[in-house]
Amino acid sequence: MAALGREQLRAAVLRFVELPGARFLRALGLTPNGVTLLGFALTVVGACLAALGWLPAGGVVFLVGGGLDLMDGALARLNGTASPFGALLDSVFDRLGEAALFVGLGVYALRAGFSPNYLLFFMLSLLLALVFSQGVSYLRARGEGLGVFSKAGLMTRTERVILLGLGLIIQRIEWVLVLISVVSCFTLFQRMFAIRRELERGAPPLP
């Protein structure tokens, strides 16, 4: 049921957000790779705003950057210019943009004057969220290297981006980091065993 609900949500996002956004970006004359780089630049700006303590503004800019990330692939398909390098560029800058926000949050925590115990809590939550988030993304890439294409799991990048942006806007980012840490850890094992099942069903091994 959860998977079905996610597919329905994904179809709605594609129809009402990605495709109209891609058409608008094409009308502006932007290329898919240009949109990828623009989205990354905005996430870095959002990270810098967060580092300076302007959390709501950082959250809004980060969500706009993340929204552009939804549209670069749709724009490539709309233009008929989808390519392996474009997919690679998108994946690399997705990871860098997300990592930039975690760095910005680390700087924010160090400058915020938190008590030692709270600072320790914040930084541990931040690091665990980073480690497990990157682990989930790595498993998808590693699975694809083994011939298994899996987006299984509760906490994918889309959910992380939305939660991080909203956490900044409502200024409760520390609890969002805790949530991402816990659910991403669960998602990591979810995805690992989903890939294992596909491999046991006869997915082609890595040469």
C-alpha cells in the first residue's frame, strides 16, 4: 500500500509539477545541465543562509533548489536530450548540494552559542543524518552497478529535501535531523534487503 501511494504521489508530482516546470524552463531557454547547476547553486545559497542563522530564508531557497532538481530530468526527456553524462552530473550535484546544507548546519551550530551538551546532541544528529542519507543514496548507485534498480525505502532523497527545507522554515531543524537519522537508518536496511531479494531472483551480477 505504501509503495502504491508513493507511485500515485510521484505520478501527480510528474503531471502537475515536473512537466509544467520543465516546459517553463524550456521556454526560458535553459538546458537540463544548466538547470542541474542552477539548482545546486541555490542549495549552496540556502546552506550559506542557514550557516548565517537565517534558517527560514535558507529553507525556502533550499526547497527552490531541490524543486529545480525535480525538473532537470523532465526537461531532458522533454527535449529528447537525456544522456548518461547528464544523469551522472545530476547525481553528483544532488549529493554535493545535500552535503552543502549539512555543512551549513554544522557552521550554524558552532556559531549559535549552544550549550556543550546541546551542541553535542546537534552535531551527532547532523553527522548521523549525513552518514545514513549518503548510505541510502550509495546503495541505490551500488545496486544499479549490480543490475538492480531500486528506490525502495521510506526516506529517499525527495523526502529528505522536503523535511530539511520545512525544518529550516519552522526552525525545528534539530528534530528533523533526528527523524532523518532514524528513518534513513531503517531505509538503508530496507533498501539493502530489497536489493538482496532482486539479486537472488537472478539480477545480473557485476562483471
